[in-house]
Amino acid sequence: MFYGANCLQIFIYLVNYPNDKMTLRALVAAVWAADTVHQILGTIGIWQYLVSNFGNYVFDQETHVPMLLAVIFLVIVSAMAQLFLTHKIWHLSGRLWIFPAFLIPAVIAQLVIDFSKCNRRTVYRSP
């Protein structure tokens, strides 16, 4: 449901703002592509946990590649959105560097923490 709302927002954006800069349109396309990959991998992972391996408690306690990659793409989408918001705050504040000075390190810290959590998980290949 949320993915459909996201696709609708992107469609409305592309129809209503055809003259935006190409970099902004490329960012929208990159966020949409990464979110699409996240949704596909999440669906595959949930299918493996809830349908293919229903009742397999050993499988449930392991981290598998589709779910791990879904989390990685979620982190990427989140970072792109937060950095864009930081850019807009910087632009609307009259280009004061006080806000990005706090927000950019917070986004980078989130990336590092989330990727380190993904790195510590044991990954098992799906049968």
C-alpha cells in the first residue's frame, strides 16, 4: 500500500513539474529505483520466512540474503531522503551552515551504524 502511494507521488511529481532540474529528477528516479528494489527484496524475504519455510524454526533464526539486502536498500533510501531534506533546509535558511553542520554528520553516523549492524549479522544462503 505504501509503495503504491510512493509510485503515485512520483507520477504526480513527474506530470506536474516537468521543468525541474535534471539532477532533481535523477534523484527522484534513484529513490524510486532503490525503493522498488527494497520492496522486491522484502517481498522475497517475507515469502521465504512465511511461506516457503513455514514451521522451519532453524530458518527463522537465521538472516538470509534478501532480507539483508532489503535493509541495505532501506538505509540507502533513507540517507538520500535525509540528505535532500538537509539541502532544502540549508537553501531555505539563507545558506546558513549551522543546520547542515549538525544534520550531515547525523546522516553519516546513521549510515555507519546501520551498515555495521548489517555487517555483524550472519548471512546464510537460501536453499
